[in-house]
Amino acid sequence: MATRERRLAEFNGEGEPPRDQPVQVLCEDHSGTYQLPFACRYVNGEWRNDESGSTVEATVVGWRLQRP
């Protein structure tokens, strides 16, 4: 199992992500950290599911450009 610090290092996006491309996000809750299974965009101060446009109801602690 990956440590919190290692996971955060993998999602080291600083500041706001690029507006023109979806990104992968790392979230955290009382159980630990996890990657959402869908791409997201940061729009007007909110994280949104890139496909549905719905607001992400999780605490996002990091982001990175999508990996193939």
C-alpha cells in the first residue's frame, strides 16, 4: 500500500491546472488517499467531472496531467 507522502508526490500539481485539458486528481478522506476513476477539470474554483460536468464531492489534495 502506498504511503500518503508517496501518493502526494505522484500528484504534485501546483497551483491551478491548465484550463484546456482534463487532469487526474488525488482525493483524501478518513480512510486515506485515492485517485478518482475519471478525469476532472478545475472550473471557476470547483473540481468537475470532465464527462458529466458534475461537481466532485470529495477533498482534492493533488492533481497531475493525465497519463496514458
